[in-house]
Amino acid sequence: MCPWLSLLSPRSQGNCCNHGQLRVAEIGGYRFFADAHPAGTDLFWSSTRPPPDTNRALTPAALVRLMRDLHARKYDMVVIHPALYPPWHPRTIAHICAHWKTRAAQGLFAAFAMRLVHRFHDVPIAAIDFGDTFGVQTHNLGLIDAVHTYFKRELPADHWIVFHRSGHPRTPGVRFRGLGKWKRRIERLRPLSLGQPWMPPARVPVEKETDIFFAGTVENNSTVRSAGLAELRVLADEGFRVDIATEPLPREDYLDRMGRAWLAWSPGGLGWDCYRHYEAARVNTVPLMNYPTVLQHAPFVDGVHCFYYAPQPGGLSATVRRALENTDRLLAMAREAAELVERHHTVRARADHVAVTVLGRHIDGRLPAASPGPGAIMAPAQS
């Protein structure tokens, strides 16, 4: 039988591949499970930029092998990283031609092929959107129907906002929110933090030399940043020790300077969630963030792991002054924040959270404890 015809036959009802460590097929332009669980993950690259390893591209041969293995249940889970633009969008085509160059045809094939990987099999699927946008694009709405859970970094507190100008021409109203199809889609949305993608430094500075540190882009970025930067400069004029770097720093210098501050200002940028939230905690500095605009996964708790401040004028300055009144408390908070990141926001911890949510098993195959840990979220029921 033609291999493609076999893919269209009724879905396999066999058991998953084993009861040991999970086998995962990861598709898209992001390394997540491939870094968290390399021994059990096969990465199939599909992005506007080519993979560093040509053997990982989602070629026609790779697609056939992948679909055969999915049909045979040789994987426990599929992880898809949704693309911001559909493969037929002029921007996608232009970027692929510019970056893949002589292999542009292969890049275009991969972009279209990844839209097939949620079909013709019954392996559970997790979609993971680490993008800056709060929305789910029109071309990804059907993917929500196919997945067990759609994880989203910038998930609005009111989940319905993700359908603004995709599922609905404006903000979804009462009638729209009562439709069964859209309710089922809402039930599959879950938050997942951007987290900390790197290992902590070998040496964390212990001497605090500055009061507050900030490094990041301000120009043509969030108004929260431009307004807050003005307040930091006023604090500096008042005598507070403020360390500001608006130009990119080498990672070692960035971590060293941040670790020498009591507080790390970590305002929202193009999205609210930010690597800096978690990086600060890993170098024993307390993150200082504007109040969240999204639902968080395993959130920082105000006054325990971090400080939140109101973005109204004077909100940042008042919070800085209050926080620096008790540096012993800041040392304890930094330890609490580091422990929270270690438990929930490393690459491994977040991938494990995805596996437990979708499959009810840890990456290594273990069953989770009967009582979920802090910040854990129950898995949605399959429809």
C-alpha cells in the first residue's frame, strides 16, 4: 500500500510506545523539549530560519517517517510551536527565501508540512506559544481543536481576549462567549511561563553594591518602560544607587551587575512575561515588576518572591523606597524566588509541567504525586 494511503486509514488504537521515559516529537522553530529532554525528543524544524543542523529540517522524507511513527504510536506526545504567520503569508515566504537561500523550497515545504502533523493520528498534542502577542491568530484557531492543551505565555486574565480580531472582529461579546465551539477552545488554553532558558552561573555575586539594576531596550518599546525609566533617573538624583544599561551587555557582565543589586527592575516589554523575571531570581536579586497583565503559571507572589508595582506615576518610586527599607527581608525573598524558579521555571521543570498536564506522567515516566505542587494546573478534559 502507498505509505500516504496508510496514513489515511483509521487511527491506531494501540498503546503508547513504552512506560519509561517519554518519547516526544517536537515540531516548529523553537527548541524546548529538545533541550529539556534531549534523549527522548526528536526535533523536526520548521521556521523562517533554517536549523543549525540540516538533518533536523522537516523534509518530505522526514514528514513521511514522522507520520508513520505517529500512526504507529511510537511517540507519547507531539509538541507543536505555532507559527505567527501562516505559510502562505508574503512575510513568511519572503523571510524563508532570504534566510534559507538555495534551500528555500525545503523551507517552504516545512512551513506547509507542519500544518499536517496534527492529523491522521491520535497521539496527544500540546501546542506551545511563547510569542509576545496576547492573541491566537486566525490560522491557528483550528489547531486549538486538535490539541489536548494550548499553552500560551501571554495568556490574558480574560482568556476570551485571545480571539480579538481573529475569532471575533472586535472584543468577544456575550453571545459569542456562549457558543459551544468557542467555549471548548477556551477550556484548552493554559498559561506557561517563558522561564529561564540557561543554566545559572557558577558564581553568584554576594556583595550588593547597587540598589536597583535595569538592562533592556526602552526606545520604541513599552510605555511602562519609558515611564519607569524616568522615575529611576529621579531616584538616582535623590541618591539611590541606580545601575542602568540600555545597550546590550555580554551575558556574564549582565548577570554580574544584576547580581550585585538588591532589586532588578523587570518591566513588561512587547509582552509582560520576560526572561529577566527569572534571571534575577537565579542570581539572588529580587525582581521588581509592574502588575501582571497575564495569567501566570506558578506565579511569583508579591512580598514573598518579588515586588509588583502599579504603573501609575509614582508607583515604581514608592515601591522601590518601601522595598529598600529592609535589606534582610530582600535576602530572604531572593532565596525564595530562586527556589521557585528552580522548582517551576527551568526548561526541564516547564517541559515536565507540560507532560504532566497532557499525559499525567513526568518526562521520565513517573506518575505525579497525588497532590499537585504550588502553581500546578489541572489538565483539561479531552472532548
